[in-house]
Amino acid sequence: MNTDIVKKIKNRRLRSKLITYLIVIVFYVVVQILINTGNLSSLLTGLLVPICVYVIAAVSLNLVVGISGELSLGHAGFMCVGAYTSAFLSNVVGSALPETLRFILAILTGAVFAGLFGLLIGIPVLRLKGDYLAIVTLAFGEIIKNLMNVVYVGIDSKGLHVSTTSAMDLHLEPTGKQIIKGALGISGTPKNSNFTIGVILILLTLFIVQNLIDSRSGRAVMAARDNRIAAESIGIPVTKFKLLAFAVSAALAGVAGVLYSHNLATLNTKKFDYNTSILVLVFVVLGGIGNIRGSMIAAVILTALPEMLRFLSNYRMLIYAIVLIVMMLFNWAPAAREWRERVLSRLPFGRRKAVGKEEV
Amino acid sequence: MAILDVNKLSISFGGLHAVDGFTVSIEKGELYGLIGPNGAGKTTVFNLLTGVYKPTEGIVRLDGQDITGKNTIEINRAGIARTFQNIRLFKDMPVLDNVKTGFHNRYRYSTLTGILRLPRMHQVENTLNERSMEILKVFGLDKEADVLAGNLPYGKQRKLEIARALATEPKLLLLDEPAAGMNPNETSELMDTIRFVRDHFDMTILLIEHDMKLVSGICEKLSVLNFGRLLAQGETAEVLSNPEVIAAYLGQ
Ligand SMILES: Nc1ncnc2c1ncn2[C@@H]1O[C@H](COP(=O)(O)OP(=O)(O)OP(=O)(O)O)[C@@H](O)[C@H]1O
Ligand SMILES: [Mg+2]
């Protein structure tokens, strides 16, 4: 009987994870069918990779906001780091490596650099008790964006040249190659991203985040979130685990950036501003803080919606706003939550009432 | 040898001497009570022992090891676990996970092992589940293992806090008003549980309590605090019949 309840908890978690993967796969198959039958507008087709970018960004941000209980307002900054470092790598490597290998390397580069920036910010800030992370990440996002706007980087036989004034100041050899061109960004990045790759990266992100949450480290992160003093009283190094969650989240945001930069002929900083950080946060809040599946669904719906509503022309943003409000109510109004719990508990695979906010 | 050896422990907040020269020695396996009127400094003693506050003076030794001035995490690792007067559970996590989290430093596997679902993770998780259910059973919480801690009734939340503390496998367990908010039935049940924990886990327990029935029922020795100072100390019956104690505390 003891083991029954343990098994029940285990199975519930496993099922919850599998459902999340399944949703992604079904979404993928449906989209493929729509494409193959010519039922997906070219505008929507063009949105498929950005949708994947936002899903990865939202899921990773939820790790910080929902699971670790910290507020980050600079997620676009980590996406920016991932986008630029990976695009840089792909341009430098060029055709020296097979395409698949180069792209895998680019993904790793984006993840590692974004993760490093996460550590760099997290180490001093997460020691402090209070909402300092929000302020610092906000500043970080703006600084990274402005920095990338003025940086010129080129490469020649002598190595890397960096300047913050102009392309001329790089003093490249005639055979040298200019890669980052200030406000003009990076152009000529190989277009390695596509919907399939995007979905694979979503699944990978979900795998990492969901399994992390459902592990010893995940419990430590959530314990630190629920009650810092109690977590310390049972010997959990709170700062270390907050840092872990933050760095993993930053690295995954970096992966979103890689997907983004390898989908564009020209990469610049315009998209990596405060608005994007807030947009991703909106996905997380609307999808339900701590609810990984919810943030994923919110990201898809809210990215695709403006396009799908195009036929409504002027009423488009009105409908968009209404959808936002409805989602907000659905996820947050007490009455709606009760209703959902009641419905869920009636379903055969539903969970017992009062269980499962830690849901993965 | 004493498990806990406290010598002249003191702290002041501004001008207030919240704890002033607290000295105590607790033997292994003892059930020791710390009593005193509201605001006497009892919880502050716990906060000093567990590193939440740094003492302005005094020495704390646990099992011969000087732990004065260490932080909460180090002190828990050294072997002191506690519960809180105002319950501090991980309320958005299931009951089972609250206890499993208590085992954090006892059963380990790396983050990567967890993400990759390696065999070691399953092995450790199985042990964790087993041991956690064992502890939950002691407190009659095993049937509610899957309920969110925050949704437990008050009395059970208090018990779960003790269960979580025990999971850290401490040498000394500090309970801050474990019977607060419990009805007489629950309290007498709790007394049995505390005795069982002491015997079954070979535990040394220091507890703060206002409920005199509980104190006189299970504590072998007592210290009485009043305005941060020790008023009396010794065998329970002796202390409770001390006229000064009656005047300062019981008579009020
Ligand atoms: N962090 C703090 N800063 C200032 N004063 C404090 C602090 N912590 C405790 N005190 C004061 O120290 C005194 C002792 O408080 P403490 O909480 O230890 O009392 P207690 O004996 O546990 O009382 P109770 O029975 O009501 O729980 C009180 O006067 C309290 O206001
Ligand atoms: Mg107190």
C-alpha cells in the first residue's frame, strides 16, 4: 500500500511528462500535414521557426520564474548572446566542417556562452535576498543589445580583430572577413534552422527542464523557492541551486537564440529588446507560472494568433487582447481554477484534488 | 559526554538582551524542555543554535565539535535539525517530496544524472521513497504522501515538519512548540510520537513548549528562561515546583 502511493506519484509525473512530449509531436505532425496538403499560409509557415524559438524561451524562463521563484526581465539578452556567438561561429567555420556538425557546434556554443553569462550575473546577484535579479537582468538585456549594436568583429590570418568604432578600424587584411558589422549585425549565416530542428530542440529543452524538476536538484530548487529559511535549515545550499536553475535557463534561452539566428539572412539586435523579454514573460504568466506545458502552449497560441487573425484586419488586436484576458482568467481566476480542478479530477487520468501544483 | 554543550550564549538586538548567558548541557538520548513566558527568548535560542543569528558571546558545541558562528547549512550538516514555531513547509510540494528534500545531503546524485535518468538516479530515488515513506508512517502521514504540504490540516503540517527534520538524520532535534494549535487528543498523540522518535531513532530532543501537560509528560529535564535569562534548570518535577518558576511563569 505504501508503495502504491509512491507508484501513483511516479506514474502521474511520468504521464505528465509524456503528455507534454506528445502534444509537441502531435503539433508537429498536424503542421506537417497542413504543409503537405497546402493548407498552411506562407505567412504562418514563416512563423514556424519563430514559434519554436519562443516556446524554448518560454519554457526556459519558466524554470527561473516558476520553478526557482526568481524574476528575470532580461531573457532576450541571453537569446541575443546565443544568437550572436553561434552565428559568429557558423560564419567563421564556414564550409570547413560538415553542415550538421557545424550546426551542432553552433548550438553548443550558443548554449555555453549564454549559460556563462547566466553564471556571471547569477553569482553576485543570487546571493542577495530580494528582487535584485529582475533589475540586473533588465539592465543586462539592454547592455548586451547596445553593445552588440556597436561591435565590429573580423577575422584574418592574424586572428580576431575587434573594434567598437567602425569596420575600418578593424584593419583587416584584404583576404580577411568581416563578421559582425555593428548595427548591421551579422549577415550570411547559414540557414540551418527549420521547423523540424526547432521541434527537436523543443523536445530537448522539455527533456532537460522536466527531468531537472523531477530530480534531487529540482526538489532543492523548489524547496528554496517555497521557503528559503526552511531549505537552509535542512542543509540545502540555496544560492547554489538558484544559480543552477538560472544558468540552465540562460543556456536554453541561448539555444532559442541559435535557432533564431540560423533562420535569418541577417541578424541584428532589434528583436532582442525589452519587449521580447516581456513577451516571453507574458507567455510564462499566461501559461501558468511553474506550468511548463502551459507556457509552451501560450507561446504557440500568442505567436500564431496575430497571423491567424489577419482576416479580421482592424479587429485583430482587439481579439488578441481578449484572448490574453481569457487565458489570464482561465489560469488565474480562483473560480476558473476550481472548475478546472473539478473537471480534471473527474477524468480517468485526472489527479486528486489538491495535488500537483509542482506539476512538470 | 554531552551531545549539546552550550556555554554563556548571548545575543542582543539593539539594547534588548534577548538571550543572556544561556548555558545548558544535554546528554545523548535526553528529552529536554525549554520553557518560559512569551518573549522570554526561547525561539531566539533555537535561532542561535542553528546559525540563523550569530551570538554576540558564548560557545556552542555539538558532540564535542565547536559549531559557534557557523551558518545554518553547515550546522544542519553538523547534525542539528529543527522545526519552526510558524510552520515553514515547502507548501507547493507534495508531502513525500518534503521529506525527500530533507534527505538532500544524505542520498546524492548529480544534476546531470537526474536529467539523463541514469540508473543511479532510479536507485537513489527508490531508496529515498522507501526511507521517506518509513518516516511518514511514524507520523501517520503515509496515506497523504501525494497531497501538497500546504493543503494538510494544521496538526499534520506540524508533524510533517518534524518528519522533514528527521530526514536530515540529525544528532539533535529542536522542536519549537510542536503542539501549538493542536487539540488535547492530537497533543497526547504527539507526545507518544515524540517518545517513539526518541526511542526508535535514538534521538536527542530539545523542545520548546507552552503546553504544561506535554512538558511534564515527556521532558526529563527543563530549562526555564525569563527575560532572556536562565531562571531555573534541572529535573522536570523539581523545576516545576520551584517557587520562582511558578511565580514567573506558571502563575501568570
Ligand atoms: N530579529 C530580532 N530583532 C529584534 N528583536 C528580536 C528579534 N528576534 C527576537 N527578538 C526579540 O527577542 C525577544 C525574544 O523573542 P523570542 O521569539 O525568542 O521569544 P519566545 O520565548 O520564543 O516567545 P514565544 O513564546 O512568544 O514564542 C522578544 O522580545 C523579541 O521581540
Ligand atoms: Mg518562540
